[in-house]
Amino acid sequence: MTDPGFCRDCLTEAIASPRCPACGSPRLVRHADIAKLAIAHIDCDAFYATIEKRDNPELADKPVAVGGGKRGVVAACCYVARTYGIRSAMPMFEAKQRCPHLTVIKPQMSKYVEVGRAVRRLMHALTPQVEPLSIDEAFLDLTGTERLHGMYTAKLLAKFALQVERELGITVSIGLSGNKFLAKIASDLDKPRGFAVLSPAEAPVFLAPKPVNFIYGVGAASAARLAQDGIRIVGDLQRKSERELLELYGQEGVRLSRLSRGLDDRKVDPEGETKSVSAETTFEHDVAEFRPLEQILWELTERVSARLKRYGLAGATVTLKLKTSDFKIRTRARSLPQVTQLAAKIFAAGRDLLENEVGSTKYRLLGIGVSNLTEVEGDDLADLIDRREAQAEHAMDRLRSKFGSEAVVKGLIFED
């Protein structure tokens, strides 16, 4: 029996034919549970680069990277550029070596933020249950929306994708499932302009041959530890009971056991993205002295500040996170008199918190985060923060964007 399905270009029901019976399009989506699943992950395709191609049609078929100059890095790249092995975070000089005719464009964050917010508004027209993950992706829970919109979830999402293309000139890829973990996986299966369905029932077989780092949160160190215990693919996790994995890895073992079987009970949280922006690092060797911790704090703070500016956010609370050599976590927070996205102000608060924690204790991890966030327009917070300091920091940001991340390096003043 053929699974039910429809055409993604005209939404006509299409069951048996390899092409749409109405418009002839081959872009059909079929699945046995297509009318039952309601958790989606929507991800804009090559977001920054696609916007730049939209605004300059001459770039349509050319390899494009958005990022700094010769000494900078690739912030984003189009799918044509990816065929040359170019990827995000790659040094720009290496990207140019791989593709000498690469078109490099300086980031225009205010434009990207504006388009991201427009996409978000279209999402909210579908359901209030939208959990943003970043400027260009989000989870949606469309449970109970069929009667409101007059069509089941999958078809509604396809209609949304067409609307984004028509009104905003960019494309999205969509993953549909019964939970967030599987929806996120599905959205990566058919990029760009993709639409994939992955039901919880078929997930264990689909996941079994994947490497363990296919599961989010399993990095290189975790994968190496699992490999020492003979666990290299998701199927190895599936063959162990939840109790066995609990005994081996504690609560992380329980998480791995459930996800390996496609089980995920996390709810779509409309406040998900706006909780905090943070960065942290684990040291190769435990550190006790204030000066090296201070330098690492500054580097982390610059990363947090860059993300806040990228997403058009500012925050009112700074939180310091420390993990001691015996794995105990300390968190300390400070409320700011005004919201900010500036590295200098975030660092000042974090540094004060750090000074009170340095003594005889050694630390293996340091992190800094900003919470109680609010959206801000552009890069001018003149009515919220010191105007001169803001202008100086944003001027440095523009120089880094143009000439590379090392073009301007702000140092710390060390006192005797």
C-alpha cells in the first residue's frame, strides 16, 4: 500500500504517482504518519549567504562566503561553496585556497536580524508554540492547529515554506516528527529546500548504524570515553539496558539510552532562546591563578558579546560559572543597572565575580553568560548604555569584520 502524501509546490494530494498529478512537480512528500505528527524543526538554508544572493542575483550560481577579510573566518557559506569543502568557522585564507574565485561578503547583521524576525513572525502565525534556537532556526509544536488552519501539520508546513520563499526570497528545510530530537535530525536529511518526516516508530532502526556523536551533546571527549567501553555506534547503546547505562554514566547514561531509541520528552518551549547566551571552556590543566582565568574570561566574554550583537539581543544579568577540580559547580550572578551587549561591561561584572572565587581552589572549567534578554534594534543602544563606549566597541567590531578577527585586539591592563 502506498503511503499518503502531497505535492510541496501546489499542496495537491499525491499518493501513487511519482509526480504531482496537478502541476507535474517531483517534489512530493510521503509517509505513513504524515497526517499524525506535529513537532517540527525549521532551519533556514545557508541563511546569511542566501540573503546576500537574494539581494544580488548575479551571485546566484557562484560560491559565496560571508565573513571577515583574509585574516578572518567564514561566518557562513552557500551550498555551492560547500562543494569545495568550505565550511563555517574555516579561516578565510584556507577558503580562498580551496576556491580562488570565492566571493567574500562582509556580514550585515542588521539585515540578517531583520529577515530572521520576519521568518519568526510567519512561524507565530502558525502557532504560538515556537522555540527559537538561533536567528535562523526554531522548533514548533503544531498540535491542535489542524482545525484552525484547515489542513494537517505537514501540509501547513509546506505552505509556510512556500510563503517564506515568496515573501522573503529565502528557503527553509523542515523536519517533522513526534519529538524535538527526531525533528532536528529530519531537517538535516534533505537540505536545501528539504522536507523530511521521521516517526518515532522508525527511529531505532534509522539511528542504529549512526556513530554515537550523531546524538547531540556527544562530543569528541564523550565519544572517546564511550569507545573505551565498546560503544561506537548508536546500536551499541540500544543493546544496553537503561540500567546498565545509568550505572556506567549516571544520568547522562539515561539520556543516551532514551535518545538512542528516538525517545525525547522535552517540550517545545516558547521562551527557549531568550533565556541566556553563554560560552564556556574546559581547561587542559586545572587553573588556580587569577590572571590566566581573567584572560580566558575576556576571550569568552568577547564570544558572548559577538553572539548577542549577531542576534540583536542585550541582557541585564551576568552569570559566572566555575567547575572545581573535584567537579563541583559554582555559579555566581550579578544584575546590571542597564541591559547591555558590550563585551567591556559584561567582562567587568564577570571579573568582579571571579575575584571573589579565586583563592586556594583550582578550576577545570570557566564560563560566562548573559540572561534576562531583550531584543534591540541595530547596534546603537545610546539610550540604554554609555554612548561613547558603545561607539568605540562597535567601531572595533566593524574593523574586525572588514580586516579579520585579529585586526583589533583589546588587551587587559595588569596591575602589580
